[in-house]
Amino acid sequence: MVRPVSNPPNPWSSTAVEYFEEVPPAKLEIFEEEARSIVSGNDSPDIPFRWSLNPYRGCIHGCAYCYARTSHQYLGFGAGTDFDRKIVVKTNAPALLKAAFDKKSWDGGTITFSGNTDCYQPIEASYQLTRRCLELCLEYRNPVAIITKSALVQRDAALLAELSKVTMVRVFVSLAFADEAQARAVEPWASSVARRLESLRVLTDAGVACGVAVAPIIPGLNDDQAARVLSMAHAHGARRAFMQMVRLPAEVLPVFEERMAEAFPDRARRIDHAIVELRGGRKNDPRFGSRMRGHGPRWEAITGLFEAQCRRLGMNESEAGEDEGEKTFRRPSRQGSLFGD
């Protein structure tokens, strides 16, 4: 059961305010809930991780293409502006994560933060649920991956660096556009391109392994920017990269089409036709194995250019001594140092 908060904390007046830019004009409504679980399992071949953790439902970034919009309907909210303005906070996320780690069945698999909505959206500055969960990952030496388009991740650079010393950590900054104006039109309240690149540099300088998620690819709009995004991200420290095709489930499609028509009236029809071309005659392909990728010669050309640029930059190459399969997880001894680790 979600409960509305009558006087929610204001992330723009918090100690983390320096990580944010202008305040969104839309009224932000906060709802709190005690979730039943916090670690979600995944068996989709489209998604390259087994476990994910999402402290928040909804996202104030307001990205027109966000496929997570559909999940807001399970709460009785809409997939449009409700998703952007009505944020649900799982206040017991750290307690649930600790309980999961203490179960004998937990084997220390990598947990991906932001498998659905951004774990570093502005309200995290006040609630600090992501940070507290990361502190538990450090205590238990559990490997972590993070995907975010928020500069707030810089706040936890030191913590992520400490975690990197005892287990595998990967931070992917999501960056679909090299063009700042286009990014702002499609992702209105996410951190700017410049701030996201700065985040890569801050984290890399702290000793955290970083990558860039060139996602989503919107054919007819940003597919010609992927190589530039890779170059920019590499120059700021990213050494890994992946990309995904835009995904438009039924409830997301009208939000996306409305934004395209408003922001790019001269290109909206071309974008629509390109998506249909890469989706085999449809605007969305819900089949497992196809949801995050396109098909046909144009998609093969996009993929080929992406992979060629990665090779040219030396991205996605194995690092010396790297072993992402190593199990580092351990439960802290209740007796402390008396019995060691």
C-alpha cells in the first residue's frame, strides 16, 4: 500500500543540491511504501543481468521513451505525467536487501541498480536509499552494476571506490545523445550531457570502472550520434559500452509520439518510419530476444558502426587480471575480527 507524503523532503534544498540543475516546473508528489521485496530476478534474454534493485518507482527525469512507464499502472497511476511526477519510495529497501543477503540461498550474484527506474533520481538526495544499499554491498562484498543518467552518482564516488577494492563494480552512464538540445527535449529533467560526462570523469578518477550505455537508439533521430557519444565517453574515462534499440510498449508509444511531434515536427514522420523499418513493420516487438534490438540492413549497419568505433577506441576489451565471475560475497562475522572474515 502506497501512502502519500504530505510534506515530502525537497532534494533541491539538500546537501546534494550541487549535483542538480534547474528545478522541474511540475509538482512532485511523493508516496512511500514498505515493499515486500527489493531484489528482482530476471530471466529475459534481452537483459544482460540476473538481479536488479530499484528503490524508486516512477522517475522525474521524464524521458519520453522510458519503457518502465508501464509499471506505474500497476499502482493505479498513469504511464504519462503520473510516471514523471508521482514517485513511490520504497522506504524499507536497505532492510530488505540486508534480509536478502542474510538468506542462505543468496550466492553473491551481481546486483544491477536501476534495472527499471533511475536509482539516482533527485529524491535520492534526500532519502539516500541507493547509498545505504551500496553501503550494505560494501559490508557484504557483493558485486554491483549501476546504470544512471544522473550526476548525483558523483556523491557516492568515494563509496564506490571503496567497494571496487573488495569486489566488482561497474557504473554505466546512460547517454543516448551527443547533441545537448536534443537530449533536453527527449530527457527533459535528466542531467545534461556535460554533467553526465563529468560524472564519468569523477568516477574514473576515483578508481571506479565506468562505461557508457548508448541507449536508446532512436533511428532517424540519434543513430548518427552513437560514434560521437562513444568518443566523448571514452575521453572522459568510459572503457565499456553497449547500446539498445528504443522500445515502445503500448502505453509508452503515445507519450513518445507526442514528444517527437512537439520537439521535432520536421522529423517525427521520418522517426516513425525508421522505427517501423527496424521493427519489421511494427512500432514495437514484444518478443523475448527482440525487444531491445532492431532487425534488417539498417540495424546491421548501426550495429556495425558501433562495434567498429568500440574497437577503434579500445572499448570492451578485457582488462588484465579481470574476473567478473569471482565470488567475493561474504557475510560479516558477528564476532568481528576475533574469527576473521
